[in-house]
Amino acid sequence: MKWLLVAFALAVLSGCAAEMARVSAGHIGCHPDDITIEDVRPGIHTASWIAKCKGKAYICSGSNERNSCKPMEQ
């Protein structure tokens, strides 16, 4: 049963990662297929994640109404 929950969680997160890449693309200027999503932190009304593309990392956040990304400080 435990493995089923893990498999379900991975399936949900992979779908979320694709959506987060799509949302991030407009803010960071990369195609969604070129973006890697890491460190996803879901919240009740908002979520945050790190989007990486072309050697740069961006901290992103979003809700149903508003999304944003800004370059991470190195």
C-alpha cells in the first residue's frame, strides 16, 4: 500500500512540474521543455519552486491568479 501512495505522489508531482515549467517559461524566457523544476514547496494558496534553464536558476512562486520568477542570487 505504501508503494502505491509513493507512486501516486510521484505522478502528481510530475504533472505539477510540467505545469510549473509552462508557467515559468513566460517569466524566464526558456521553452518549457528546457526547464528543470526543483525544490517544489506546495502551500495552501501558493506554491514556490526553483526553475533552472541554460545554467541559470530562478526562484518562482505562484497561485491561481498570479505567478512570478526572479533570478536567484549566486
